[in-house]
Amino acid sequence: MITWQKISFDDAFSDITAKAFKIDQSEFLYSGKFPVVDQGQNFIAGYVDDEKLVWQDDLPVVIFGDHTRTLKYVDFPFVLGADGTKVLKPNKDILPLFAYYQLLSFDIPSAGYSRHFKFLKDFSFRYPPLPEQRRIADLLSRADRLRRLRRVGDTLSASLLQSVFLEMFGDPASNPKKWETVTLGEKLTFITSGSRGWAEYYTDKGDLFLRVQNVGANQLLLDDVAYVQPPDNAESRRTKVQPGDLLLSATADIGRTGVIPEIFPTAYINQHLFLLRLKDLNPTFVAGYFCTPNGKAQILRLDREGVKSGLNFDDAKGLTVFNPPLPEQEQFAAVVRRVESLRARAGESERQGEGLFQSLLAEVFG
């Protein structure tokens, strides 16, 4: 019988985050030699070319998102991006890939946008001898590869939509089709940010409470949602979403977008999201505009990292966007809806792969 050792989290891992060189979003490149990793949905947030900034020691490591509870196994040189991202190095008796999969098995409670590292550190860590760790890591990596392959379609569809936008309307940097440009402020009927201090309203079920991790690239991401029982007051009415609302992340991973569809559960936004209601601009078109590299670059240039991180209302109102005829905007929105339909069909296959992987995690570490 194989014996497993049990030790504290602090004995299993060293927090070596302080060794990493962090850079601001304003310094990210859209292509380059070395990736910038953070705790956002896409994980690779940008690139740099300066080798002096790059972490190349102590690899592989595990990256933990203190705000988002994301975990990533990293075995390549990288630069650290987001505040709140932790870099963890297992001790010499623990295989890093085995450590990563065991951390994935932990059920870390959600604390909204609060920090989660303290919850992670409450867990103890168990491990068998190294040969058994290698066997388990190999088994789980094969199942993990299967589920990741089933997610490729989602990444490809996001790239496809960006290509469709550029083909239909051109690059925001050069505006080759000479569209009229307008500011969002000219087309707004309403703008607000979400509520602070709603921790007391969190519940296991109820209305959706949308956070930064619930918006992506012209997409709502609802695999990690929070629920609230909101108060019956003006604050909840102000922050309640409506069909057609454009959501824009204003802090943390700024510039992420999503549009509330016609049929959607009752939902509210937290303080890290802006809600914009537009007239004579299709919100899905606008979200698509800011998903292009040069569209998002306009937002990133406004970030006040180190002074007042994130965007304010004047920043959002001052953002410029193409204003082609509304039927052409709606044609792009129709393409997005068709792609979303395909994504939904692919989601069932993805859920099957995810179910297999989670079952294996529970069997090994449960």
C-alpha cells in the first residue's frame, strides 16, 4: 500500500512572488518574445521583448489568482502582470505538476472580489512518493489535455469574430474605410458603476451578481457566478441590468466587454464594472470594436495604474468608436449571435470533458 504524507500548505509551498518583476498594463505589447501572465480569463495578458523583465528561475511554478481563484501551471519564462497574483513553488519532495492538480481539487470559497489566498493556505497538502506522483500527474494531464482541446473552439470563435470585425469595418488605428467616429458620451442614455459593500447580500442562490470575471471579449462568462438577495432600494434598481446593456470592466483587467442578451436572468453589477446604455449604436458592435487590439489599446492607455488604477466615467464617455450605418452594425451583431449559438452547442462537449476531469480529481484527491 502506498503511503501518503500530510503537511501544511506553508510546508508544501514557498510564496516566491516577491522575486518576480511586475509591469503595468500600459507596458504590455500585443506581440513579443515573452508572455505576461496574470489572473485574468485569458491568462496571457500581453507580451514584452525586454529579457531583463523575465522570470526564468525556479520553474515550473504554480500561479494563483488571489482575486479570481484561477490556478495555472507555468513551465516557461514569463513576466508577472496583475496585482494579487501569487507565484508558488512546491518543495523538493513534491512534483510541481502533481501539486498543481491537487490545488485544482481544493474547493476555495468565493469571497467576491476579496482576496482568496488566505483560504488556500488553510488547506493541508497530501502527497505519495515521487513515482506515484508522476503516475497521477500523467493520468490527470491526459484528461486535462482532452478538456483543453474541447475549449479550443471557444478561442477560435473569439479570433474569428475579431477577424470578421476587421474585415467589415477596418482597423480602429487607421480607419481605412473613413467611418465617422463618435465618443460614447455622445451616444449614452445612461452610465453607472456597480454597488460596493454587497457582501452581506451574498447567497447560495438568487439573482446573479456580475463581476469582472463574468465579462470577456464581447462575451458573458457565466461559469463562475455569484448570487445575491438584493435590497429593495434605489441602489439595486440603479445597478440592475437590462437587455442591450454594454458591460465594461473598469478596474483590474480593464477593457473586458459583454452585452446583456434579450433573455437573461435578473442580475446586478459590482463596483468593478461600468454599465452603459447606448442610443443609435449597437452594443455588440461597440463591444466588438473594443475587442480589436487597437480598440482595446485605447482603453489601456487610460489606465491610471499606480495613481488611480482603472477608468472613471469621463474616461468611458471619452472613448471613441466607429459609427457606420446602424444596419451594418446590426449585421455584425447577427454574426456574433450565430457564433454564440455554435459556442453553446460546443459547450456540451466541453462539459463532458470537464466532468471527466473533475471526476478524476475527486477520485485521486477526494
